[in-house]
Amino acid sequence: MHLFRRILVIFMALLMLCAPLMARAEFVEPTLPPDTEAYDPEHPELLSEDQIYARAAIVIEESTGNVIFEKNADTIMYPASTTKIMTVLLGILAGNMSDTVTVSAHAVDLPDDATTISLDEGEQINMQDLLYGTLMRSANDGAMAIAEHISGSEAAFAELMNQTAAAYGMTNTHFVNPHGLHDPNHFTTARDMAILAREAMLNDTFRDIAGRVTYNMAATSFTRERTITTRHRIMRPTYNDDTNKYYYSYATGIKSGYTDQAGYCYVGSATKNGVNLISVVMYSGYYHYMDDTERLLEYGFSQYEHVTLSELYEKNPITVYTSGYSLDDTLLGELELACSPKITGKTAEITATRAEIEYLTSSLRDLVLVQYERDLVAPISAGEVIGTMTYLTASGEPIEYNLIATRTINERTDRPPTLEEIEAYTLADPNPFPPLTVELVLLLLSPFLAVAAIILVIRFLFSRYKKFYARLPKNRNRYVK
């Protein structure tokens, strides 16, 4: 009896010690604060932190990495299966898509409730199929097979994952496995996962895998050919043959995840009107992770705009003022110039906030180099290239545009000839000597006539002088001895 009591006390003590751990492991559906204003999908730009169910969230613009919205983005969280973003990216970067991967016993030694693509020990599968299956179906066995094929062991691959995370600037992340099954030392943040997702989506192969809804997997040594469908409900127009109200038409990926400790997570991406965004929600609800994702992305799209330089130019085109225009020209020589890429299809593209786009529109003259190829003198024909406009991209690449006249401007018929026209007329005259006219003769004789006139005036004055002194009386009282 005494021994039984001891055992019971020890059991109760252990139970009490484990109770907090068990409580922490149980998933609790997150809710919004009771006084939160209802979210208005008609005004996504009014999103607040309290309208996001997730404990941590962020949305960034893909091309720059600029943060648009965040909530507890640096809080340490568990990533669950979003870990497989790193696994698949490293499989692409360090592996070969045509490799044949042999599945080990360790790769399939997983908990009964772990999601898989039903690999078996000794099965041989193509690396490309393994990557697609792992990301689309969140296959834990696939993630393990990738890790062992790339690095030889799970531990070595985890080390590679951490080295890569550090290189990307993921300063609050530590990986211990390739699949994301819970481990207290396997953690990250919403900001770090956004950094990782941005790097992944810049890879064309990863972007294709992330954006697939269905994929045909080739037969393996153990299974026949099969078609797989993504587990990401947000990317599927229908679900279980019914219309899917959580479908988000702009979604382009990427990866969901869940454990009791991580809650429902989703790293998403979307493209709308040329703007590419990355979103992350961590520890959200069973359905709310999709609501959170759409709210974040719609907020981002409300803040950002994507334009080509041609579209930017059309909002504030260059206007020049010509001379020598016809008196009938109602615009008094004013000429608006259109722009067109010198190389068809090669145009500058700009993604920025709406405020930045407005500033760039008003300051376009400061962003481009304009050079005119002809004088702004009539006549000018519609469609004529007047000059060029050069824009330097962020990478320093010059992109040139032709500046084109949008209308015809006729010349003034009674205007005096320009110096250039006089020179051209003279050079075109086959007779190098001008025709002999009265005016030309007078012009040629004018120097001689002028000299003769001067001589006549001098002679006239001299004669008057002599006559004057001739009339003066002579002094007769003076004499000279």
C-alpha cells in the first residue's frame, strides 16, 4: 500500500509537470479583440492590426522587399511546413532536376499523421517530381528525401539551411529539420519568412512549382503515374467539387503549414496589375489564415502601383514650342510629343507606392535625359521623330524612347528666309554670279560714285576759298626794300 501511494504521488507530480507543456501544445483558435471595427473589403486600405487574426504577419513588395504592413513581424514563431520553402529552394539550387533520388528508411520514418506522397523505402523517384510533390502536397517524406539526397543526412542539410538563411539575412531563424514538424529549436519570424519567400520567388523554377494547382508525376519504381493537386485551398477555384469561397484569383503560391504549436500558417504570393507581393501569416485560424492572407495582399495592392515609363510619361507629356508656324495655327506652334520605345517591347517598368508614382510623374523631367535631333521650326509632320528620351533603370541600364510629333505644323508662307535657307539657295544656284541688275550695278559703282562725290565737294570748297581771297583789297602802303 505504501509503495502504491509513492507511485501515485510520483505519477501526479509528473502529470502536474507535464500539464503546462500539454496546454502549450494545444492549438487555440485566435480571435479578434472584441472592440475591433469590422473589416470592410470595399476599403482594404483601412486595414488595422486588430483586423488580422494571426499573431504575426507581414506583407512586402516583391521586387524591392519593402515592407508595406506588419504585425509582430519579429516575434519568434514556429514555421511548421512553410519550412519546405527552404527545402525545395535548396533542392533546386543544389540539386539536378534530372537526378534519380533513392528514398531511405529514415526518410519515411515519420509520425502517422504526417502528410506524405506515400514514398516507400528503396523507391526511386525523379528529383523534379520530388520537388513538385513536396511543395504542392506538403510531403514530409519528400522533404526528407531531398535533404538526404543533397547533403547526405538530415543534420547536414539543416546546417545548409541555416547557412543559407544567414546569407539571406534571416537573423532570427534556426532550422533543425527539412519538413517543419515541431521542434522547440526550429523557429523563425514572419519577417524572415518573407525574406525567404522573396528569394524563392525570384527563382523561375520555384515560382513555377509554387504556382501549380495540378501536376502530373511520372511513374516511379514503386508507383504508377499520377496527378497531384495542391493542398493550398486559396489557389483552387473549386474545392471538393464545390465553389471555393476562399479562392483568391490573384494568388501565385506558396506554402501552408500547421502544427499545434505553430497554428495555421501561410506564406503567400500574389500578382495584380503588375504588382507582385509576398505575405506571411503565422499562428492564425483554420479558415482565418486565408482571410488574413487576402486582407494583407489587398492592403498591399491598395498601396502600390505598377506602371511602364510610357504610362508614366502619358500622365505628363513633354510640350515644346515651335517657331515659323503658320498664322492659321490655332495652338500658336505648341506641340505635344508622344514617346515610344526605340526597341519594340523594351520598356522601363516601375513599381512604387501611389505617392511615389505621383511624385515621379511630376518630376519626370529630372529622371530622363532629353535630346532634340532637329530645330523646333515649322514645318513639322505628325509622326516625325523630334528627339530621344533616355531613362536609366535601377540597375543602370539605359532605355531609349523616341519623342514623336503628335500633329502637323505648317510653316508661315510670308516669313523671311532663315540663314540656312539663304545658304542652301545660294549653294543650289548653278550661276555663281548673281544676275546683272540696275540695283547690282549701282551697288558695284557705289564706292566709285562716293569717291567722285567727295572729290567734287573738295573741288567746290577749294574754288570757293580761292574766290574769297581774290576779293580781298591789297595793301598799297606796304612795300619791300
